[in-house]
Amino acid sequence: MRIFTKQKIIKIKFIRLILLILFSVLLFGFLLDDKVNAQTDINWSIQPGSVANGAVTSNKGATIGVPNNIRDNNKDTDYGSICEVADANESCNWDYWATVKFSQSTRINKAEIYHDSAVGGGAYTGGGFKWYVDLYYGGAWNNVISGVIFREIRTDSNSTGWDNVTAIRVRVNGGAYSQIGFSSVSGHWTMELRAWGPPPAPTCALSCGDWSFCSVSCGGGTQTRTCTKDDCSTYTESQACNTQCCPVNGGWSAWSSWSACSVTCGGGTQTRTRTCTNPAPSCGGANCPGSSSESQACNMQPCYIDCGLRFYDNGTAIAVACEPDGTLTSPLRIRKGATTYGIILVPITDSNASHIRIQTSSGVKALRKY
């Protein structure tokens, strides 16, 4: 292995510094674009337990950095190899690889590499300077990005999307040789090798909103509320509410039929009733207003007796209805012994009217049959 002098190492670093300044704007713009895309860096964000390793092979040259620099989220650290030759017909060859192994398989939305190179001098094998980015899935390494080494900082990516990826790898090979009077340098280093996954699933605090108004004021209803899960999806809960019975005011049933009159004549009473059952009061409802029964007068007609007065109709004796002593209202009276009876007079159209007519001050009347 060739030992580089301090001056040569400073020269190489100066070349890198110039390249970094020239393309810093490009790199900044790319970083900003990634934040806008809001994807997730699998290498160091989702799977902080991922492991990086790598190796450099070179007949002459130097190793730059350590493998973990490609996954430390720091563009100022890197990993790679570089060599310089100055003697006539002198050559050097090198290659390196670095792998980030994930702690679990995941979907990759985009593979990406931030890298830089130093190629210059009298002669170099440009066609042989190649870099590759591979993903490991399906039991094998699969190349997803590749290119040749240029004298500039480059950000290269592929957004095809791959499932069940378990690792990402960078592979680079190069070399240089010099002619008489010229030195030659070549090198490549990777600042960041990134595997971008889907945006992180949203997270929310477990919570539920207020219950809605109950669907009814009594008698059993439902109310709902919307709840949020930790994945920000929502669902609806429901519960019973206002299960107490509703107050029912009482209502009267129909009146019953009138009862039989208390007397058959002379003025009596009869009653009818109703019940507070249509509906019956319940759950604190009001009773029915008013009375559950009512009465009325009945059989107000005088009570008639057979006072022994007869008339004959075609040979048949017909008894005449009389008022008992003490209740006399008829103007026509008869005295029998010490008792006075009133002879009942009715309109001639009465069904109990006899054919005997009497002229009164209020018109012609008929004696009532007993």
C-alpha cells in the first residue's frame, strides 16, 4: 500500500472541499424536497437498530471514514476510498462496499445515495469507474440505481417501490494510472445511503367526544359519540339513555249505562260511573279531573193507585187511576169515605187514555186507565 504524503492528502481534501461548495445548493434543495415528501428514513429513524458494515480493497490508496458514516444522518461524514499515482505508467485500483442491514423487513418507497468523487489527472480508466446501489429482497441483491463516477457531488434516487427489503448496499470500483509528467487521482465516497419508507402512520391520542343529546326525553333512547383510536381512525359508540318511564296522565273511560231508578214513580234517582283507566295514570302522571260518577232524577211521574172508580167499555169494567190523598194535583177529585182522591187526567193521545173525556181549562183531557 502506498503511503500518501501530508501535502497530497491536503490536496485531495482541497479538491473535495471545492466540489462540496459548488454543489451545496443542489444538496440543500434535495434535502428540502425530501422533507416536503414527508417520507421516513428507514436507515436511522424507523429502525435505529440497523447495522452498517463495509470493506475497502485497494492495491494503493486510502480508506475514507468508517461504514457507519453512511447511515448517521450527517452529510459531513463519509465512507469510501481514494488513490493517487504520480510515476510514469503507475496505476492503482480500488473498490469498496458498505451495507446497512435493517432490523426487520420493510417496504421501501425510494432508494437514495448522496455521494462525491475525485477523478482527475493525466489518465484514468473512466469506463471502469462504476457505482451501484442494491436492495436485498426476495432472497437476493437487486440493483436499483447505478452510474459512473463524475467530478461532482450527485444525489441519485429511484422511487419505484419495493416490498420486504432487509438491507441496502453501495458498491463502487475505480482506479487510476499516470503517464509521464502527469499524476492521476481517483476516489469515491458515500456521505449517506438512505432507504426511504412510507410516511409514518399518524398517531393520535385515544379520546372520545361528548355524548349527543338523547333521542327521547324518557322511555329509553340512545345517544352516540365519536371516538378516535391511536391510529387516528374513528368509530362511533352508543349507549342507552333516559331509561326512566314517561309520565302518563290518566284518562276517563266511557260512561256506563244509567242504573235502574231507585223508585218506579214519584221521583227517584239513577247513577252512572266511569273509571280513570283510559289510560290509567302512571309514572307520576296526573289523575283524571272531575268525578267518577254522576246521578239524575228519574220516574218523576206521580204514583197512581186504584181508588175503586170504574167505567165500562163495551161491558168491560175499566179502573181509573187516582192520586193518593196528600199528593193531589188533579183538578178533578172524588171523595170516598173520609179520603179524597184526585182523578188522573192525561192528554187524549196518551197510550193509557180512556175514551171518557173531560173538558178542562187547558183543553179536553181523558181519564187515565189504571
